[in-house]
Amino acid sequence: MSKKLNIGLFGFGVVGQGLYDIIKTKNLNLEIVKIAIKNPEKKRSLPAEIFTTDKEEILNNPELNTIVELINDTEAAFEIVSRALSTGKNVVSASKKMIATYLNELIELQHIHGTSLLYEGAVCGSIPIIRNLEEYYDNELLHSISGIFNGSSNYVLSKGYLENLDYDTALKQAQDLGFAETDPTSDVGGFDAKYKLIIAASHAYGVIVKPEEVLNIGIQNLTASDLQYAREKKLKIKLVPVAKELDDRHVTMFVLPKFVNETEFLYNVEYEYNGVTVQAAFADQQFFFGKGAGGHPTGSAVLSDIAALRYNYQYEYKKAKGKKDLNFTNNVELNVYLRYEDEALVEVLNFKHIHERYHSDSYKFVIGKINLQNLIDNQLLIADNKAFIAFADQLTGVSLAPAVKLTAEVVE
């Protein structure tokens, strides 16, 4: 029989309200006892007595055995979650930046105190990717995980490609619908997708990487010229995080816009929807599709975690415990499209094996192979140049740089 969950909820925004809406339609063995909020003046849909502005009222209440954390302040979220785990309370969180930043510490806290932290709602909204990586693929060799992890940026890209809206107008529509924040940098800059990628990759490969080590370049510099090039080549542009195992010692991760062709699952993922492609050694290619933004889709993932806690479910982090020599690297080569203005940028980025190049007064681009670390080192220069860069893996994909290959062969 499931145990009764007495819940303290932190945050009552879009996801918090969505979660509450779903719970009230169910007859589950749980109750939201108290909700911590930041703004007591804001009009709420529930009686005032259920709310508090004092976090201690929840964290110090011995009657509450479960904490649900849905706030957007990274440091405050970590304090809430770490304190709850340390005092015997299980936690469900949807704070992807906090989890990606402090994942090692959070795993250690669970181990020390025997508590459970679940976070399906932090990655790709309603898509159950974490539980699948943790359970279904626990003994599977995964070649890669990639996809559309951010509904806001995908909405903007769909509006531009399908409806010919300019970037600013499409972004404003996404903000008006609540898909993008007032400050959209995390979404359109690829930060949000990067946090989700780091969390997913930790379950897929057992490699935990700090966010600052992973490249993310977003769609802010997208222009009509880039979209026109994609149309002419019968491609679409999507913002795609990639985690790829290169050999038995190396895994790489990055977030870049990507040219997607019509044979790929992601080609038909539009607007606020997300899609995750898992390439496995034995299961081959599998695809997960669902809404990645909105209160009810994300709330449903949060509720799934809450329901699992009634039966004492925990992530086992099997691959992290079992990994031996697999290490993260940025020393890889990949094919990219670069639309630029300053010729000096092409020289600095040191393109190799150039496949295509075009030069006119209004539009210049080059497609060729480049080292990922070189992109990281010159990220500010790319941004200052208003250049647009996209992953073009239809050519030869991603491979270890020659120096890394040579080192691996020498070790063997």
C-alpha cells in the first residue's frame, strides 16, 4: 500500500498551478498542506491560509514528509532542496539549472541521508526521458542523445520557418503565450537546453559535467538569410543539444542550432513541442515526443514523480556508480555552417575541409570542419560579429580530434 504524502510546495507559478489543477482531479494518497510564495499581494486561486511567505514554516514542519520545489531562483532552490534532503524529506524538483549545477552534491546528500530527489519535470516537460534512461536503458550502450529540449526556442524557430515571422515578432508571441520569459536569454541562448542535456547525460552515461564546461550557442543571431538557405536545401533549423559517446573513453556534449533534414524525427517537431532521439547499440533509434512547455504538461511530469515517492522510488544512478574510464571532452571536430560578416572570424575559427562557401555583399557563409574547443574559446567574438552558427552533421558528424585519437591509441 502506498504511503500518505503530506506536501510542502515551493512556488505557485505556471507549473505550480498546473500541478494543483491536476491533483484536484485525482484521488491520490497525497495532500498539498502548505504553499510557500514570494509575493503575498498577488491574487491567488486558493484560500489565503494555504499560503506562506516563510520557508521555515514548511522546512521545519515535521508533519510534512515531501517537498515539491518549483521556483526559479537557483541558489534559493538549492538551499530548500538540500535542507529538505538532509532532514529526511523526499523532494521533487523542476529546477533544471539548480540540478545541473549541483548534481554531484545532490547525489551525495541522497546517499548520506537515504532520501530521494526526483526531477522528471526538469527535463523536456511531459516526456518521461529521465525515468527511461534510468530504468529502460540502464544496461544499454547509448551512442547518443539529442533532440529539441526547449519549447520556447522551438516555437520561435517554427514561427520563422513556417510563417515567415521575423525573430523579434516570433519571440514576442512566445512571451505573450507564457512559453518564454521576459528575459528570454536562457531559452533562446541555449542555456535551458544545456542544463537539461547535462541532467539527461548523467543518467545516460554516468558523466556529470559542470554547465560552464559545455558549449551553448543559441538562435539570437538568426536572420532571414539563414532560413532561406535552409529552405533551399530542404532543411529546417532546430536548436539541438547533443550528447554523444565517441569511443569507450570519451563523451562530448554541446548545444547548437542544427540543420535537420526530412528523414530525421526532429524535422516535424514544431512550436512548443519537444522531441528526444536516443540512439542505442541494441535498441537502435527510439524517439520520444511531447509538449515541452506549459503548466499542465510539466505539472504532469512533477505529479508522476510525486506518485513514485509514495512507493519510495529512488534514482540509482547506476551508470555513474559503474562508470570507469569515460570522460567528457571538448576536443572534437564537427561540421558547422557559419554565416558571418567579418572575414577575420573565419580565419580565427580555423576551418578545415571546407565543403561549401558563398560570398556576396549581403550574405557570406562557409561550411566546414571546426574544433569544438575553438568555438568555445571564440564564443564572444562570434556573438560580437552577429554571426549565426549551426551544426551540419549530415556530412561526417562528430569525431574525436586527431590528437585525442592518437592519445587513446597510445594508451591502448
